[in-house]
Amino acid sequence: RHTGAAHHSTLGRLACRVAGEAFCRGADVTLVYGPGTAVPPPAVRTLSVRTYQEMRDAVLRLATEERFDVAIMAAAVLDFVPETVEQGKRSSAQGWAVTLVPTEKIIDRLPPALPRVAFKLESGRSEAELLEIGRPLLARDNTWAVVAGNLEGVGPGEAQESWVLTPAATHVCRTKGEIAERILEGLAGRFSS
């Protein structure tokens, strides 16, 4: 199977864990990886990007030019970017107002037929609220699973509390490894049927 995974910003540990686990299970993986501290698995094809625009362009190009079986969108892509970007340096003696504008959701631009796993990272939400936010995402274009969690649940190392939602079940996971296993076991079941 050919799997695409995307990552940008934060630390990249979950994206690298999912990519590595998919590779170990025999998938041909392409990881689009933004600035992070995690080291991508050496055997995984990795495309490095630095900005939201580079991430968007790379993911959309790959989604249309290469045949992927699934896109696992484990990215913590910026929700906002500056409306305008200036070159050079501004004096610290002056005030400076920066207007932020929302970024386009890359997952919404994927070809509708491409199966995907969506990730929804929130802050300060209860389990019930996360599930309420995540469930409608399952009804969107070919979304096979949603991983919903709070920023506060992302701990050091392997710790990461999240809920993996599929049409058939909801699983609570406490580590990045558990999240990767749940996603990939679910995808294996989809591909074998």
C-alpha cells in the first residue's frame, strides 16, 4: 500500500511514529515533514517543507500526481498566517499590528476519492466535546477515521491522549504508539475487505 502522511510545525513525533509504523507494516510511505524536532524514520521517503504554503503545495501535488491509497493528515498545520509579510527588519521603537488570516484546510483540497485520516487538535475541550467535534468529520469526503485530542493531552515522549473515531467504534489512546496502531489496524481492515 502507498500511504501519504503530512506534518508541519509542533514537534512531529506523532507523524513520524505513524509513518514509521506504516513502513514497518509494509506500506510505501511518503512523509511531508515541516519544521520539527522528531527525526523522520530513515527508511521513509521524506519531503521537507518549511512553511504552510510549501506544505499545502507538496501535499496537493503528491495527491494529484502520485497514486496514494490513503492520506494520513497528522499535521499540526498553522491555523493562521500573517495577511502580509514584509521583508527586512522593523525597528523595535515602533508599534506593529499584525493581521492574521485563517489558512485553508489542506485536507479539504484533497481529491474527494482519496481516502483520508483526519486529525483535530483542540485546546481545553472535554472528551464529550472532542467526540462531538470529531464525529461530523467522519461524514466528510472519504474520511475513514478522525483522531481528536487536546493540545494539553500531548505530553513528553510517547504520551498523547486522543480518541480515534471510526464509523464503527471510538477508541481512547494514551500514547502515540497506540494512536498509530489504531489507525493502521483500521486501515488494514478497510483494505482487506
